[in-house]
Amino acid sequence: MSYRLIESAWTLTIIAVLALLAYGLSGCASGGCVKPIVQLERPVLPTVAEPALACLTDATYISLALRDRLLHDALDECHLIVRELAEVPQ
């Protein structure tokens, strides 16, 4: 009878260890994720006067405008990613 008692005690111990191990590995035991606080500020870009743009061809102006729009879109995507990963005060 004592052999069965020892065997069931070891079985319960193994189950308890496996349960604690599963609990620890599942992430439930963590204290949460600490997000850094980040200040996001858009840079103040210089404006270009109209006479300075007069020397550009239409194709060059359209290319620069498209490039500017794509850079702004990429910056917006980067801001979204940072807002998901960090605390950003509004």
C-alpha cells in the first residue's frame, strides 16, 4: 500500500511541476510589458518659394511632389508602428 502512495505522490508532483512550467512559459506569470514613452514631433520643413520652382520642368516638379508625398506616407506608417510599440502622449 505504501508503494501506491509514493507512486501517486510522485505522479502528483510531476503534474504540479508540469503545470507550473506550463504556467510560467505561457506568459501568464509575467508582470506585463513596459512600453517606453516616446515624443513624436513632425519636423518643420522649409517652404520653397514659387520663383525657385520656376526653373523646374513639369516632370521634375511632379517627381518631387510624388517623392514628397511618399516620404510623408512612410513617416505616417512609422508613427503608427511606434504608437503601437510605445506610449506616445497625445
